[in-house]
Amino acid sequence: MDVFWAAPPVTRTLTALTLVQSALMYGGLLSFYWAPFLPSLIFSWRPQIYRLVTPFLLTGPKLGFFFDLYIMYRYGSAAEKSMAPGEFLIYLLFVAFSIMLTAGGYLGAAILLPPLTMAFVYTFSQTNRGTKTRFWFIDIPVVFLPYAMLLVTMVSNGWDAALVESTGILAAHTYDFLTRIYPTFGGGRNFITVPGFLERYFTEHDPNSGYRGYGTASRAPRPAGQPSSASASGSTWGSWTSSSSWNGRGAGRRLG
């Protein structure tokens, strides 16, 4: 439990909700009917608003249950700790909305957790640029990690599954472009900011909040001699999590 409570609050809550929903559904206590992203039911005369959330909270079956939770916890925590207090919530809402439009609306994906976790991996890779991480049995530059995972998904589950996951990279990169790249190198304005009340709340209630380097015009310098978080904590699990997830069911599979 110490490991769980040591995680930053948004990732901790998201992982707990995913654990509960997935366990209930795979345990037969809750119908899979409630999970898929179905725009026709969301925008019906009796809108099922919960479908804006539940597609992001269902892991893959069997081993995918553990691997997807690990990826969410591991890379979500790393991304949240690299951001200012409260910003990860804004980032999560932006990324989730982008994934709903692309993977859910355009590609017809029913379960949206794979692209969401891929967005976390991409953000982690950009935050730790210049370092290496372990992918299966080899060390690779961390910036290649999301693309290596996409390759595994494509080989094991096909182009459709890889395309769905790639929308997470697109969403995370768009956020990075709007909040860091364009304001820093293009001289533009960052319109995606953290409301003051939200920043104050997380500052007061989040003891795990760290310095944010990602998504701003400046980065926190790494103290001399401090090992890279990517090199120190790279895992062989992260490279093939997607192969056990819902990606294998194709981008357009419907449930219920």
C-alpha cells in the first residue's frame, strides 16, 4: 500500500478506478455493456454520459490486466511528477478528449485505455530525452520507446490496433506542442493553463508534487551524478503490454 499512496494523486485515482472496473467486469460482477465508447448512445435522447469515462478504465484480459495497470501506474506517475501541481489533470482531460475524437470517433475504437497509456509513455519519453531505457533485452534511447511499443502491437495485433494506439502519441504530442514547443520556439502564447484554484489545491494537498519541466518554457536541471529515471527504472514489461490488451480486438470492435 505504501507504493500505491506514494504515487501522485491523479494517477493513483485513475489506476484505482481502472483496477476496480476491470476486476468487476472480468470477475463477472459487472456487464461489459457499460464499458465501450459508443457515440450513438452518448448523444442519444437519454445520453449515457458515463461512456465518456468507462472506455478509459478497462484493461486487457488475463495478463493484460496486470500489464496495463503497471503501464498506467508507472508512466502516469512519471508524467504527473514531471508537471506542475494540478497540470496533469488538465493534461489528462486534453489527451482523453483528443483520443475520443480520433480513436473513438474517427477510428471507431470501443476501448480507449491503450491509446491513453501510450500517451503517458510518449510524455515520459519526451521528459527524459537524452537518456536510455530497457526494452526487452536491449537499451534504446527513451524517445524511441513509444514507437518500439507500437511496433510490437502491430506485429502481434495488426495495423488497426497500432493505429488506435498511435492516437495517444498524437494527443500527447499536440499537448506538448501547444504548451511548450510553440510558446518556446514559435513565440506563441500558451492557452492551456492550470486554473489558479486547481494549482493551489494540488499544491496544498499533494505532498508528492514535484518540479515540472515538461510542457513549459524551461526545464529543471538534473543534479550532477543523478541517474536518469528512464535508465534506472526501465522495465521489460512496458515493451509488450499492448500485446495482451484490447488492441487485439481491432479498432472497430463493439461490445454490448
